[in-house]
Amino acid sequence: MRLVHIYAAIVLVGAVFFNTVVLMPALRRIPPAHSAVVAQKIGAGLMWLGGAAIILLGVTGFLRLWMLGYLPAMLSPRVLKIASFRWLALMIASWAALFGTGTLSATWYRTILTKKLSYSAGLRELEDRRAEQARVSGWQDRLAYINLTLAVLAALGGIMASS
Ligand code: HEM
């Protein structure tokens, strides 16, 4: 469980870093029509990878807490009195927030960013969709920086809790 937890953490933190530090700046440097296609194709892969890592981290993390006998302590007010439990709480809180931002991102990706128009759609619908996609893309960019902060905090919590 510990092995899977650590590998999943490596994959998640790596994917979030790659997205924010390599992919996003590269997309800003290529023409919009090309960047939309590249973002769609790579975005889908990153979404699957990140989603799988977040689920694995939750499953293995809670199982580790249970195996170590920490679950009752984590659910009581004692949690904030012991340093290593405070680090564990930081890891779990960051994970929960990442779960929320990841779900929001995936929902936007499916419902707005990759939405197809019907054949009967006119210029107005096309323009509306383009405006909606531009607005959501701006938020996706902000979310990427939030995700990077959360992933770094979660890894810090894990490292400090185990040392
Ligand atoms: C983004 C999410 C997370 C990241 C990046 C992360 C990262 C880490 C890291 C780097 C360690 C140190 C591993 C070691 O040296 O043994 C660790 C340990 C640990 N994590 Fe997480 N973690 C995350 C989510 C969670 C969640 C949701 C839970 C529980 C609900 C959890 C429970 C634990 C426990 C109990 C340990 C102690 C190490 C052990 O298994 O002995 N983690 N985590």
C-alpha cells in the first residue's frame, strides 16, 4: 500500500508540474487553432492519469491510516495536538481540495471545452461557444496554479508525517 501510495504521489505531482510548467507555457506560444487541438489531446491523457492517481492516493492513504491504527485519532480533535497528525491532516485536506478542483476541471473539459456543435448550429452558437471556451480556459489556467500548490502541500505533508 505504501509503495502504491508513493508511486501515485510521484505520478500526480509529476503530471501537475508538467501541465503547469511545461505544457501551459508551450500552448501560449503556438497559434490558437493548433493549441486548442494539442490541449484537447494531451489534456485528455493528463486528466486520466491525474484522476487515477488521485483515486489511488485516496484508497491507499485511507487503507494505510487504518492499517497503522491512526483512523480513530484522525477523526478526533486530538488530531491537531500531535505534529505528525497535523502533517497528515494537511495531506488529506490538500487531497480533498485536489479531488474537488480535479472534478470541476474534468466536468468543464467534457461539457464546455470539448463540446461539439450540431450540424444546424449557426454563427451565433459558434461565437457563443468560443466565448464560453475562452472564459473556461482562463479558469483552467488559474486552477492549474492552485493544483500545483495543493500537490506540493500534500507531498510536503506526507514527507513530514513520515519523518
Ligand atoms: C495528493 C495527495 C497525496 C500525496 C501527494 C501524498 C503523498 C505522500 C507522501 C510523499 C508520503 C510519504 C511516504 C513515505 O515516506 O512513507 C505519504 C505518506 C502517507 N500518506 Fe499520503 N499523500 C496524499 C494523500 C493521502 C491521503 C488522502 C491519505 C489518507 C486519507 C494519505 C495517507 C498517508 C499516510 C497514512 C502516510 C504515512 C506513510 C505510510 O504509509 O507509512 N495520503 N503521502
